[in-house]
Amino acid sequence: MAKAASGQQYWAIVKRQFFRNRLAVWSLRVFYVLLFIAVTADFLANEKPIYCKIEGKHHFPVFRQYFVDLGWAGWDAVFINKSWKELEYEAVVFPPIPYSATSIDLRNQYRSPFGPQQVDSKRYWHWLGTDNLGRDVTAGMIRGTRIALLVGVCSMSIASVIGIFLGAIAGYFGDDRLKVSRLRLGLNLIAVLLGIFYAFISRSYAISHSGQVGIELLKSLLLFVGVIAVANILAGFLEKMFSLKRKIKIAADIIVMRFIEIINSIPALIFLLAVLAIIEKPGILNVMMIIGLIIWTGIARFIRAELLRVRQLEYIDAARAMGFSEFRILFRHAIPNSLTPVLITIAFGIASAILMEAFISFLGIGVSPDEVTWGLMLNLSRDSIKAWWLAVLPGCAIFITVSIFNLIGEGLSDALNPRLRQ
């Protein structure tokens, strides 16, 4: 109870310290606004109505679009041959912006927010102008918000899983605490070679030529992990059968740190561009996967450093004295109490991931031309110097989004100062 009360008191101090930082608090509020826009993007900007009534039947086209995309449903015949504007509704509720990010208005190309526009009514006015194809910039900005946050959050989720696992193994076991039997070590080495062959080499054609490289790469990773898991299950069974007690030490810390140094020696942007250049069919999922696979090293270093301290604490010794296995202590006690500095790294990492995505989108690499992102909108501004709104609006959005995550990271860094524990 005393430990729980102490923990609650510490987090109360952290919260109070964070909310003293006005810039961090306002950045968090802006993040909430961006998150709301990202989640409700289809209900804010869409040519489809949110609700409509036709021939006495009630329809929810925006919701139905999700099921259509998943292949679980199709459109009724009444919606197939006519555009959404031409249908005769008995009752209808449209989104505030009556355009989606890919809607094309051929009568209004390169229209300034303040210039003349050929629209049927003020309802169809392009409030932030249009691009070279006549696509609404407001809808594009809303769609870009979803893509930016999706890339930041998903890529950092992938990086967190890899970084926390490898960093925890290196920090907790060090160079002399990880001991395995020769049988388990041999089976794992064989499993790694088989996993690399079956998961990556034999599937290289499917990975490089698939339209969904991210999905195929995820399948390969799951297959690789599955092969390793089977090898360890088999090793455990054989160890019990033959009573193999003699174990050898594995220098986990050296292996992981050398691997991190190899990854860090390759410039992230160059590696990202090189991988995306060989992918035939670009997609935003591929970008998220690749970014996540190259920015995990910072998380691994932070949690390693924290676990070097945590593994010396009394409650870890008490858990060992109670007979708990090392991996149970690691995953149930050591890692949960070492995640504090990781929060700071994740905040800064999301900003870096968003900036990376915007950079490669601006170059027109890795992202499908049909997709709408802030970087692609910036790229379109190069075709016409007069189209200032295509440079200013997405540029400001990127600047604001990256800045708020950096400010949130700085706020967390100050609030989680180790001196608060004293």
C-alpha cells in the first residue's frame, strides 16, 4: 500500500509539473483537436451524405463506405449510376465540407481561397482553394491530418515494440545474466537461419511485387517470430526430457548495442528512400512499416539505461528470492517500471516520423499519387508559383504538428525529471 501511495504521489507531482508548462499544455490541447479531425475526417469532408432518405429508405453512406472498402457490403443500385449531388433526397444531412480529398471539380482548378470560383452555391465554395486538378484543399488538409497522425502513431507503435523488447533484454540481462543451454542456443540459431530464409528470402518476390508491401512484410515478421517460438517450445520440451542443466552465457548487451550501432550508422532518410525506391507499388502502410523499423534504436537505448538501474533495486531481488523466473520478472515487474523515459522518446519520435513522411511525400516517393498528404500538397505547389495556398497551408500544418509533439516531449521531459522522485 505504501508503494502504491508513493507511486500515485509521484504521478500526481508529474501531472502538476506538466500542467505548469503552458506551451506543453496548449500543445496537448492542439493535439486533441488534430486527433478529433483525424478520427472524424470522413464526417467532416465528404461528397457522400452522412444520412439520407431515398424512396422511403434510410441510408448512412459514410458508414457504409467502411463496409464497402472491407468487401463486406456493396452499394444499392440507386447510388451507382448517379453522382451524390444529382440524387433526389427526401431528407439529407451532408458533412460541413461537401467534398472528399479526391473529389475533382473541373470548373475550379488552381482557385485561390480569395479568388472567383464557379460554384452552384456558397455551400460548394472551396474555402481554402483548390489544386491543379480541382481537388478541394480543405478536404485535403483534413485527410492529411489523418495520414500524418496515423503514420506517427503506427510507426512509433512498431518502433516501441522492437525497441522495448531488445532494449529490455540488453539492459536487464547485461553480458552475463542471460544463460541458455547449448541445445536451446543451437535450435535458436537454426531457427533464425530458417526464419530468414522462409520469411524473407523465399517471400522476397511477394514482398517487393505486392501492392500491399506493409502487409506482406508484417506476415514475414510474424512467420519469423513463429519459427523462433516453435524452436524455443521444442527446446523447452527437450531440456525437460534430457535434463539439460548446463548453460552458457550470452552477451546480450554487446550484441544488441552493436546491432543498434549498425542501424544508426545508416542515415535514416537514405535507408528509407532506398527501400521505397525498390517497391513497385507505393502505399502509406509501407511507409509506416519502414519508418517503424528504422527509428526504434532511441527507445531501445532509453529503456536499456533505465533497466540498468532498475535491475539493482530491492523488489527485483525479492522477486528472484521468491523463485520467479527471470523473464517473468522482466516482463511483469522490470519493464512496467522502466517505461517512463520511453514516453518522452515516443513523443519526439512521432514528430520525426511525421516529418519523414512529409519529406518523402514531397519528393513523390513511397506514397500513391491517389493518396492526399501534406507533403504531396506541398509538392503540387512547385508547379505554380502563384498557388501560394498549396505551400503555406500544408507547410504550416506540418510545422504546427511537429512543434506540438516536440513541445509535449519537452514538457514530459521536465515533468518526469528524476529529481521529482526525491
